Amino acid sequence: MDIGGKIKHLRKLKGLTLEELASRSELSKGFLSQLERNLTSPSIATLDDILEALGTSLSEFFKDESDDRVVFRANDFYVDAKEDHTIKWIVPNAQKHMMEPILLELPPGGRSFDMSPTKGEEFAYVLDGAIVLCMDDKQHIVRKGETFYIKCTTFHHLENKRQSTARVLWVSTPPLF
């Protein structure tokens, strides 16, 4: 089970930052960050504290989800709208799978969240507009109908430097969003 990924997903569903969850669970932001990236494991007592802060319990967290659905509709999506980007999780509970797809919308001047280096890979297809893939000190323009595929060995994010909204289908493996 991807405990860190599931905690991250629950935190994002609740609209909490790492700092807010750290405060609510009386843990450090650094520990929670490592936990979400599966770099450390919590004790049962610590996990219970985190889940209580997220409004759930150990039994709910470990409940076997035998949802074998293959088709997901718009009303199944979870939408997280921020000022500089909107994320639509288009496959519910994707953190339990090997890939995690999202739809990312960047308004003019918008910017995605920063992605840290991992052992994973990412693929994106630009549906509308154009984005700039910023990787450390390199920038790559990706236009409508174009794709990018990267190994996540560097810090990176996406920016929209155009005057129209950009929409991107972005898939990561393992789940990162």
C-alpha cells in the first residue's frame, strides 16, 4: 500500500498544506513531506494522529477498496482550484495504481506546483494553448498537440506565458500529484 501517496491525496482533498497538516497533527512539515514521498514510515500512533487531523480513522484508511471501475465520468473527478492553476483528478483513488493522470489548467500567467526529483517519469499532452516546461535552468515550449516525456531527475514545473488558458493532460508514474 502506498501510505504516503494516500496521505498526500487525503491532505489535498481536505485542501490542507503540509504546514497546516503539520500543525494539526503536531508533527514537523519535513517529516510529513518525507512520509508523503514514502521516504519514511510512521508508527501506528503517529499514523493515527495524522489520520485524525485528516478527519478519518485507521479502519477507513486501510479499508479494502475493491472498486474495479474502468470508466470515470466528470462527476467522479475531484477539482482543486487555486489562483494560478486548477487540477482535476480524473481517476479517483489513482494513488493506488501505477499511473496518476490529472487535467491541469493554467490561466494566463499561471504556474503549476513545483515537482521535486523522484525516480518516476511523467508524460504530458497539451490539449489547448501552450506551456513552458521549466526544468532547473532549461525551458522547453510545448504547444497544443505536442507532448513531453521526462524522467523526474530534476526540479520542474509548468508555466503559461500566453494570454489564453492552457490545458494539459499530465500523467505521472508512480503517482505524485
